[in-house]
Amino acid sequence: MRVGLFIPCYIDQLYPNVGIATVRVLERFGVDVDFPENQTCCGQPMANIGCDRAAAPLAEQFFATFRHYEHVVCPSGSCTAMVRHHYQKYLGHHEGFETLRNSVYELCEFLTDVLHIGPLEGDFPHRVGIHQSCHGLRELRLAESSERVAKPFSKPHSLLESLRGIELVSLSRGDECCGFGGTFAVTQEAVSCSMGNDRIRDHEQAGTEILTGVDMSCLMHMEGLLRRQKKPMRVMHLAEILCQSGAHCR
Amino acid sequence: MKKNSMKSKQSILDSITDFESAAWELPPRATFGITYDDPIAQFSKILKTVGGTAIRVPNTQALLEELATLDFLAPASNIYSAIPEFLPSTVDLAHTDTPQQLHDLDVALVRGELAVAENGAVWVTDELLRHRVVLFIAEHVILIVSVASVLQNLHEAYEQLSFGKPQYGVFISGPSKTADIEQSLVFGAQGPRTLTVFLLDEEPAA
Amino acid sequence: MNHPQEAARFLANAKRAKWHDEALWFVRSKRDMAAADIPEWEQLRQQASQIKAHTIANLKTYLQQFEQKATDLGAHVHWARDASEHNTIVQSILRDHGARRIVKSKSMLTEECQLNPHLENAGFEITDTDLGEWIVQLRNEPPSHIVLPAIHIKKEEVGELFHQKLGTRQGSADPDYLTESARNTLRKSFLQADAAITGVNFAIAETGGIVICTNEGNADMGTGLPGLHIACMGIEKIIPRAEDLALFLRLLARSGTGQPITAYTAHHHGPRPDGQLHIVLVDNGRTEILKQEAFRNSLHCIRCGACMNTCPVYRRSGGHSYGYTIPGPIGSILASARDPKAFYTLPYASSLCGSCTDICPVNIDLHHQLLAWRSEITRQKILPLPKRLAMAALSHLMRRPRLYRLFGAISRSIGRAIPRTLLYCRFNVWGRQRELPPLPKKSFRRMFQQEAARREEKQHEK
């Protein structure tokens, strides 16, 4: 299987290792990875601030870049949600848009829903805290949110829980927002940092040694707070854990 | 004023366009609703969590015995009872001209038409109640409900209720309460400090 | 008004902000437990939302039906286009009855219309009888939450306030004692009142009845004593059938405070035999919202307050930071509809986490509406020009992959080279409390290309 790899611009520029880990993981599961060079940014920052005219051409660019792939995989819940739930108003008129929309997957859901990989074999002897990033959670439904009355599930948990030695912590507020929120992190700096610090405190109390998640943007925000406060908790993208643990199918 | 209001009415209605659409069809009556194996137990449990007390009694005799144990009744001097066989009234509503005269009412006992297991609520109307304020102004309220009229959930309740004529009806679920000061729950915020619901097995004579 | 500024001010007292956050999270947790008791919860939300959508699609019909039925029952129905008409109507009803002392139970609509100051200026004496509302009235400030009006106030402050206003013991902050003192004072107001004003939770088109929910029983104490009852409601409070109440009542209190139902749920069909019932139907901008398809379903709101309790921003900025009668996610949407310019920071007072949308008992897509308001604010050029220009510039850069690569590489090397004091200068808002990520030498695409090239070489060697 060949997939188009959609690497969010901030991962490309700031967290290249997360991109590389994504490639390694996909390849380990027998997937050939294409990285179309023309991709830059999906337009989410502009769309989130309301600047649709600035976002629309980037949606067009995305469409032109990825339209011919049967599957597009992205190591970010937020950017995937942008395509799946917010491109309609920019690309609704394109004939191939529905097809593209349905072919874009966040990494975890690609692994669980398309590749149907079962429990993974691998080693990761650490206490890990999963941050459920909001867009992955409530837009992509990578897990059931705490607000809804339904059978709980969590794709990120299901990918990690079978690794040898891993301990997944449980939090007092399992899926509260970290306060990143894109430009919110800057325009509402005080609230944003307060939210981030509260998440960190929750993870500290739960004994999290490594903080992980499906969105590097949320993790960047919390990592920024952790490093400023010189706290020992480390941050890794979920793809990095899968990569480092040597996770493979049983 | 009435004339102005008519003008305003027209202007408001004119600015509304009803947009009929299949997508906005009125859904049919809800056919779901939680049910409990023991609705009486569920009612009692919920009423307790909201600060009330449910007491099941097999017959009038048992009811009278239970009533005698209520510690607020002994010192009560002003009592309104809709069912004198259960508890004698000291207050005559027919001769109470204004509701304000009921300001020192200690106890009110009235009949509840039906009760809801799901939320511990009892339906009471003012059909036979000249001053409905007795339900709120009394320090302690006692409701008598027949066990047979304990329903599973609110959907069942509304199936039984009808609203064709001028009437006041209220679901009462527990005593008056507030948590407006730092989320501390306090009973008797404005109205009754206690609510006691007797669930009577034997249908009381009308 | 400027939400980020007000929020920063609120957060400056970190201890108090934490207390506020935890008080509301406690309510949210109670809600979760109450909802979990109902296996058909999601079905209830779905159906309630459908009924609301149906009702506002047929609002004209239902309003007229309601008026007819309510009138048949003996109520007087009035129509007010805006806040000032509403206030005038209420005042003239009071004047016609020679009423001067009024007890009022909670009504966000009368807050929205600023009825209290209007009546006070005209010489009426008005007492808000919900304990929380009364506390904020005595403090001369607006409620900070639609269900928990005094959630921002500490019991010690209530103690001090009551000591000054009611003569309670100095230094006592015991909620039981303070509530009892309030009860005694308010009881006098109830007994002396000439009229009762209430809000309306639901108005039933089919029967002409109105439903009022309280926990304290203050609305019923009010409407049960003086003979004159004025009920004020926004036109979106209509529901088609009495049986629909089952859905809404099952959702309302559980969502708001985690109770299975409010202590008192009063159904008024017509006036008391010895009294009068006046119902004031108020538009005040609602028909304008109705016209905007994107925002129409904000009229579904049943004012449970769940979106406030769950909102991580609301909990950390307090209701007053929104500067509008209704705060939180739904308030930000309604305030924007009222005046997008004055309230333009409100749609941005959200991380778009979507918790509000998942908790809303009538399925309003709150966070998507906030996003839609951001588009509207930009379209109307209300968003400050520098921000719009920055986004346009970013878009231009991102449309040019080669330029983007170059810009990224240069930025990263500058970032690595410049001294820390410069990198974390005061213009770096991100860096006030956070480190920037360590800037890598190579971008992902560079690493990927190099790896691909190496592989090709290997392949070649083979």
C-alpha cells in the first residue's frame, strides 16, 4: 500500500523527528510512504482566526497535492480535522473533494481503522500519560469524550496499552483541553498557560514520566511550560513511542 | 399600550418566515425512557438524594402511625391538611382570604396525583387548593401518593397529565434548596425545610 | 470590552482562579454522573435538538398558537420588539395595578433587557429573590453565571455583605446561617410584594401554559402571594407540545447542576382565580438571529449553563470577563449577534476544544458557531487590520513551497543564532511563560529527501 504523507508545517519545521518516526512506523507496517513536496500548511491557522480568504488557497493547494492518493496519513489530529470537517466551505465545489476528504486519516486511526493492526508487540518500560488533543477527540472521535454517555474507547490507548512495560496513567480530568488552541496560545496567553499548567499538574499527580499525544502542537505548548519550569517530565509524539518501542504486529 | 403591543406583534411576526422543511419535522412522541425493576425503590432513593424522605405504608393505619413519628408535627400549631382523616387541619383555607395570611403555616399535607421514579418528583395541582402557596410557605410539606401512581419516567408522567383548563400544577422533588453560597447545599432556602412523601399501597378513599 | 485583558486580570489572582475553576468543575462532575444514569442520554439530546429545530422553523405558527391558547386560559399576552418596549410594558402593567414592591425570580431575559435599573429609576422597589441573584443585586453587580449567579463570590464575602446589609454576625461565613438570614429577610419582601415577575423556562404552544423551574421555590412563593404575575420570555422559549417537556426537563437540570430535576417545576395554565397573569413575549434581536442560517440553532439554547461549567476558558476567566449578560460559549455567540464589533474578542475566547458542543443538551454546535463568528468578524473587517494582514502574508508564503522552505531554514538558523535575551524579548508573547521548541538544523522534508537519496544509493549498489 502506498500512502501520501501529510506532514503539518510546524512538524516539518520544528519537529522533523516526529515526521521521521511516522515514516518508520508506517514502513514497519508495510506501507510505502510518499511525501509530496508541494505541501506546506493546511490553512488551519488562518481558518481558525476567521480569515477564510487566506485559508481557501491553501485548501486548494492541499487538494491539488493530495487528490490522487487513495490514502493520506497525517500525524496530527488537528490538521486532519481541518481537512475532514472544515474544508467543505473551501472545496465543496470540487468534484473529487468528497473522495479526498474520506481518504485523509490521522495516524492512529489509519493504524487501527485501515490497517486494522491488532495488539502491538514492543517494549516501552515507562509511565506514560496520554493527552487527548481536542480535535482528535471531539472532531475525529479518536476516543469517546467524557461529556458523552457512550461506551468508552480510545484509539491512542489501544495502540499503546499492549507494549511491554508501559504503564498508562489515569488522570483526574481525562480529556480537558491543554489550552494550545492555535493563535489562542498567544492571543489568550494567560488563559492558555493556566490551562497548560493545570494539565501538567494533573499528569504530575498521576505520575506521568512521558507525556504523549497525537498532536505535536498541544505537546509543544506543554513542553514549553515544562522546560521553562525545568520539570523532568518528557514529551514525545505517539509516533515516536511507537517507533522507539519497536512496535510491530504480533 | 394594547395598541402598541399589537403593532409590535405584527412587526415580530412579519420578521419571521416559517421555513417548512422535511429535515425539521416534529419528531413523534418519545418512545424511550429508562425503566426500573422497582420504581418505588428508585423513587425513594432519588428523593433521598434530593433531600426528601419517602415512606411506604401499606394502609391508612400504618400511615397514621408513621405520621405520629414525624418530629415536626408535635410542636406544629398551624396545619393545613387536605385530608383531615389523616391529619386534622387547624387552618381553614375557605376562610383564609389572602394567601399572605398563611405566613406562619407550619405544615401542609396534600395529595400528589402521581410520582416519577426517575427523578423523585411528585405532581401536585391546585385543583382543590384555594391557596397554592401552602406548598411553598409551609415549613414542612407532606405529600400523600398512591403506590399505584408511581410511574417510571417523565415521558410516562406527561402521557397521563392533561392541561386543557386553567390550572396550576407543579412537580415537587425535594424541599426548597440552594447552593448559591459556595456550592454548599442548604435546605429550606425560601420554602419548605423538609418534604415527606408517603407512598400508600391502599388507594385512599377519594 | 476585551476578553483577554479581563481574563488575565482574573487569573492574576491564581489562588482564586483555581478555586473558581474547581467549583465549576465540581458542577460539571455532578452533571457527568447525572447524565451517566440515563442510558438514552444521547438519544434525548438528539430528539430535543430536533424539536427545537422544528419549533424555530415554525416559530410564527407556534407563537400565534401559544398566544391564542394562553389568552383562552385567561392570561394577557404582550409583544415587545426590543428591551425598551419590554420594560415599558412591564412598567405600565405594574402602574395600572398600583404595584410598587416587586419580587422577581431569576430571568436572564430581564437581565438582558436591564429591567431592574429601568424600574428602579421609575421608583419601583424590586427584589431579586433567588439567593444568588439577590447576593449580586446587593453587591450591585451582574450575575456571573446564568444558573449560578454568585459562583464567583466567596462565602466570606457573602458574610461581610450580609453583615453590612442585614446585620448578620460579623465574621460569620457559615452558608446555613447566611441562607437562613436571607430567607428571613426575603420572606418579608414576599409577604409585602404587590407583584411577582418571573422568567419562563418553557412555553407550550399546544396548551398556552408556561413552565418555571427553580430549586428555592422562590418563583412559586412570588406567584403564590401577590395576585399579579408578570412572566417575561424570549420568543425562542416556545415548545410545541406538553409531552415535549419530558425531554427538556430530563435534560435541563441534569445538564445544569446534575440534579435529576429542579426541586420545583411549576406549570402555569392561566392566572390564579384571584389574580392576573401577564406574559410578555420579547424579540430583542432573536428574529435577526433566526434569519442567519449559520447561527440559527443558537436559539435552541435552554439556558442550562452546562457550556459554562465545562468551558476551560470560562472557568479560568470568570463570567464577568465576557462583559455580556450571558457569558461562556453560548454567551459569546449571542453577544456577537447583538454587536459583533463591541464583543469581537468573545468568539476568540475559546480554544475551540469542543467540550461545549459535546455537553450541550440540545446539540448546539457551539464551537463551530464560534468559529463561524470569527469568519464573520473577519468578513466584516472587524478583526484588527494587522491580524488580517499577518494571515494574508502567511497565506502568501505558504502558497509558495520553495519560499516557505527558504523562509523556514533562515528563520530556524536566525533563531538558533540570536542571543536568548533577544529571542525572549517582550514581543515574544509565547515566550513569557513558555520555552520555544529547540530549533532543528534540518526540516523534515530535508531529512526525508536525504534518506530517500541514501536508500536509492543502496538500492543502486545492490
